[in-house]
Amino acid sequence: MARTVSFRFARSAAVLAMAASMCLVASAQRSSGDPQAAVNAAYQQFKGLTEGKNADYIPVLAKVDPNLFGIALITADGKTYTAGDVKTEVSIQSVSKVFTMARVIEDEGPEAIEKRIGVDATGMKFNSIVAVEMAQKIQGGPEMNALVNPGAITATSMVRGNTSDAVWQRIITTYNDFAGRPLHVLEDVYKSESDTNQRNQAIGMLMYAYGYIKDKPAQATDLYTRQCSVGVNANDLATMAATLAFGGRNPMTGKQVIKSENVPYVLAVMATAGLYDDSGKWLYHTGLPAKSGVGGGIIAVSPGKFGIAVVSPPLDEAGNSVRAQRAIQEISNALNGNPYAAREEAVATTGR
Ligand code: DON
């Protein structure tokens, strides 16, 4: 009897081991899987998805073609995998906040951002004024971060330069280096947002009143508006994401854009607050530091593996592109992009 039991046990253990090794092979095939196949599959799966709505509080954004849909993924060796329209430009909007924050971290050190603005999620909308009030020590609320409007306008005010032009050159040169090509402001977007950004002007003044912004708050809000109006396509955004994925080195141009030791600080804030009040949900499902913009772009970074970007203007309630979230999640999971997931090799080595 005991022999039969142990034989049965041995046999089922062998079957289990075989099944486990088949799973390992299958998932190893998936992880080393074909990025182009994953990109194509997501494009096909989501191109008919019509949920969400273009942003319209910046009037010109309502006129952008809601059918625009492009996916680009870039690996360490600069290989680019695309589907759909990766050439048409949209305004970078809040995705810009990542790269201005990166500039400030690079020039002033990571503690400058941490001390002046904070690195915590507000749990509130990206242009919340209540979040500013709550961040006052006496209120006992959480700090802010450089990816919501009050923190982003403050970060812009921290970029070096004696004149508005000098600050702007420093900002746009940083974006160009991340994208690997010269980018330009979409003047119609800049005008439309400048005409309607009274709330951001108020936020800039409030941040000045509370001492976060030290000088020239109107200039900071204006330059912030200008940085949000820079035109980018899915390829540009993927290159910017890939530069963060590969230690601050642009895999297309080979240029070291920011020091590798500064990259984890940038990624940490993206993970904490990149998709605003939905950042936790996003991280739960993907594990990827990411950033969205109301122009319809989202970038995401799988450190050491790939940078990915999707452009699709219709947004959900939180202000994040519906198709971009779905496509990135699908592609990253197909390629084992989640940095928190146990690697097959580690599982195989420990034998568990
Ligand atoms: O300040 C604004 O309202 C826009 N320029 C940017 C907002 C944005 O992209 C938030 N994104 N989800």
C-alpha cells in the first residue's frame, strides 16, 4: 500500500514537474516572445475600442481625431516595433512633466524635488487646489509631487536660466535629447491652452504665495503651458521612455541624457503618481512606471527591457487614454515586462 502511495506520489510529482517545466518553457517563450507580434495583437484587439472622450477643457484638443491610434516599443538595442499611426503628432501635455522633473533632478539633485515639492501621491485630480491646501503642514495631508500641476509648475520654476528664453531652451533641449530629434511647440495648442488656463495661473500664484515657487510665478505657468504644447508622436514618446528604460541613455542616438543614478528617482515618482488618482490600479496590473497626458499619449518603462508609448486621444474619467492603458498592459504582460514579477530563471534556479 505504502509503495503504491509513494509510487503514485512519485508519478504525480513527475507529472507536476513536467507540467511545471512546460509552463516555464511556455512563459520563457512568451518573455523572449516576439515584440512585433505582441504589438500587432494589441493593435488589432483595441483598434475598435471606442470608449472614452477627447479632453475638451483645452478647446483645441476636442478637435483631434479620436481614431488616431499608434503603438511604438523600443528595446535596448534600439529595435523599434510599431503598429498604427506612429507619425502624427499630438501635444505631449502632462507627459512633459516627467522630463522637466528629470532636468531638475539632474541639475539640482534628487533631494531638491523631494524637499521643495514632495514625492507622494495626492490621491486627487491633477489640477486639484485642495491638494495644495492639504499639503500645508498644519492640515496634515500628504505632500505633492512633480507630476500634478502644482508640483509641475513648481518644477518648471526650478529649471535654470536667467531669462524666460534661457529656461525654455534648457527645457526643450532636454526633451530633444530624450526624443533624439528636435521637437516643436504646436502653436495652436499653446494658444488654446494659454487662453483658457486661468486655473493653472491661479495654481502658480498659490504655489508662489506658499513659497514653493520662489520667483516669477507667471513665467513658470507660461513655460509650463508651452512645454505641454510640444508636439510628439508615438515614436518620439517611445524613444523618451526607452531612454529611461536604459539608464538615461538614448538607445537611438547613444547619448547619455541624464546620469543613470538619477533614473530611479524619476521612475519612482512615475510609479507613484504617473496616472494620477488611478496610479495604484495601474501599478497593480502592470508594475510599470508610466505617465499619461490629456493629449492621449501614455509612456511606460520596463527597466532594462523596453520603453513603450501609445497615442490615442479618448480619455477615461481620470484623464488617462483608454486604449493606451489597455494596449500597454496587454503588450507588457505578453513580454513579461512587469518588474515585480518573479523571473523564470530565478524560479528555475531555486527549484521552486
Ligand atoms: O495643465 C493642464 O491641464 C494640461 N496642460 C496638462 C494636463 C494633463 O495632461 C493631465 N493628464 N492626464
